[in-house]
Amino acid sequence: MGYNKGRSYAPTFTIKTIWGLAKSPELALDDDTLYSIIYRETGKDSMRQLSQKEINKVCHALSALKDSAKGKGGSGRTDTGGNKLTKAKRQKIYRLTGELGWNNNNARINGFVKKMFGVERLEWLNNEQCSKLIEMLKKMVERETAKKDGDGVEGKASPVHAGADKGH
């Protein structure tokens, strides 16, 4: 009846649909994460500013996240699924986190992403955020390599600085 009124191809999504998808058991997004997804998809930080086309875009993105969460069971690496535009960058991120020894703990990289960008999961980062994360990880790998290659040089400097801090 009302469903076919003027549009026989798809229902119209609403702001209530966005909230329903975000609070679904598969996603259970907090408000900050939801708004970061809305901003990533539309460039707007308020749901009231969204056009119908933008609401549809957000709903499709949330539906895709919900479907991928169902299929994965919530575990495993996040270099598949997510933002298709950042897949290659996420693979680079996993190479770098592998060098840091983080690949056995997916929560570690997601926690780092949450702390640095306020985004819950790696696959939700946009291109710019992925690039910034790659640069951060490169610097971390360089520091770790320098520590190993320095063969204790940094370790010798630390006690001197530690003693100075204690007033010696």
C-alpha cells in the first residue's frame, strides 16, 4: 500500500533507521563512533543536516558494517571488508603492525586507532586517517629498529637521565 507510493524500488531510510542500525546487537555503536561514520560518509557532523541521499548512504554503510560483523563473528583481521578505498593502506598497516609484533592481537591496533582518531575499528578509517596511521607506525618501527640496532646505547643514556631526575 504505502510502500509502493511513488517508489517501487526501495523504502526510504530515516534517522530512526540510522539509530536502529547503529544500536543493533551486531554493531552496538556508541554515539561518538556513529557520528564518526556519519562524518566519514557525508562530511557532516549532525544528522539533522543530512539530505535523504546522505541518510541513504549512511544506512547502506551501516548495513554493510552490520553484515560484515555477522559474517566475521567479530574476530579476525580487518584487512578485508570495511572501506574499499583503504584496503591497500590497511594491508600496509598490517605489515607495519606485524613488524611491531601486534598482529596476534587485533584489539591492540583497534585500541590504538580509537585513541588516535576516535574511531572504533581500523576498517572505518578514511584515506587521510590511514595515511596518518601509516606514518605513525613507520616512526614506531624506526624507533624499535633503532633500539635493537643501538645495542644498548639508548639503555646507557636512560640511567643517567633517570638519576638526574631524582636529584643525583
